[in-house]
Amino acid sequence: MYFIQNVPFTFDDLPDYASHDVELIELANNTKTWEVEDLYRLSGYLVAEQCHPMLFELELENPELLPAD
């Protein structure tokens, strides 16, 4: 999941090997489950606030924390 100020806006599918990673499975089992409706509702909020990163250009507070690729 990708978040802005703890508001989820999108996700990436995990690679096949992730389904065998015990630490990742444990982390997922102890984390909130997000439904498609949650993403739709919260994504709509980000659009209304003009803060959805896939639709609006945003200034980043810490761009150095982004992945290089």
C-alpha cells in the first residue's frame, strides 16, 4: 500500500515469492486489511483535496526517501 498522511491511495501486487516469505506473511496478518471500497472512498477524498499523486503534481517534504528507480 502507498499512503499520504496515513491515507491509502494505491497498491502494488506482490511478486510470487512474497507468498512464501514468513516475515512478510506475519506482517500482513498483523496489519489492517483494506477493501476496494476503502481505497475508492479515500482516493476520492484525495482527489477532492487535490492531493492524489496520480492526478496532481505535489511538492514532497522528503523526496530523498523515495526509491531511486
